[in-house]
Amino acid sequence: MTPETLLMAVLLGIAVVTALLALLAREVVHTIIWIGGFFVTLSAIYFVLYAAFLGVLQLAVYAGAVTILLLFAVMVIKKRIFVREAGAGVGPVPILLALALGAVLVALAAGVPGGTAYSAYDVTALSANLFTRNGAWLLLLGLVMLSALAGSIHLAREMRGAPSPPRGGVP
């Protein structure tokens, strides 16, 4: 086993563990922190695959901006609705679906030829693909993120108008 293969196996294991911990966390803040760890691990996987441009994008957009946006939204809203009621956080049906999907992915991965050589890629071709042919999808992604931000601002403003609960048990 080569060092790259070993590193990839370790990173994939960390990614699976952080994703499972994100699903099983009872508090949404803990879920967001585990998701951030998953995004960082995914970025490291891109670097191991010699896709440095995608690794940097993963760190900047997902591990940075999205994680901070989610934490900011939870902190601004300050509602206890974010605490999950379930003991494990996930019911049996999603766990069975995840196991079935995992089995399908393992079966598909068995058909991938081994020893695939990785070569450097042309960053200009990737950027041309992102900003010409797929520019509309990138714009749509930006609009979805903007609508998520607008929704969190709306929820925060809605909370300001609601009466706050009494402190210390005194009405």
C-alpha cells in the first residue's frame, strides 16, 4: 500500500466519521461544527487527488463561508427549536437508506479500474467550463445562497418582534 493510498483511506475514514457525527449530533451547532470538519476533510481529499483548485474552493466556500453562515444564522435566531427531540438524532429509515446507498457505492467502486494515474489538469479549462458553459448554474447557486441568507435575516427579525421569555422564573 502506497503512502498516498494510506492517506486517502485515512481521510475517507475521517470523512465518514465526521458525516455520521453530523447526523447523530443532538444540537444543531454541533452538527454544523461536524459538517465543517467534513468539508475540511473533503478539501484534503481534493489536495491528495491533485485537484488543488477544487481543494481551495472547498475550503473557501464550504468550510469557510457556508459553515460560518449556518453558525451565524443559528446564533442570530437563538431558538430552542434547533434541539432535536430524538435520542439518536436519526430514525431507522434514514440509516437503512444510508446503508443501502453505501452498499451501492461499494459495488460501483469495485468496478473502478485500479492504478489510475493522476495528472495535472489545466486550470484555465476548468475556469472556462465554470464561467462559460456552466455559468448559469453557478449564478443559480449564488441565488440559492442569497435566498438562504435572506431567510435567516427574516427569521432573525421575526424573533425580535416576539416577546422574550421571563428570566429567572419571575414573570
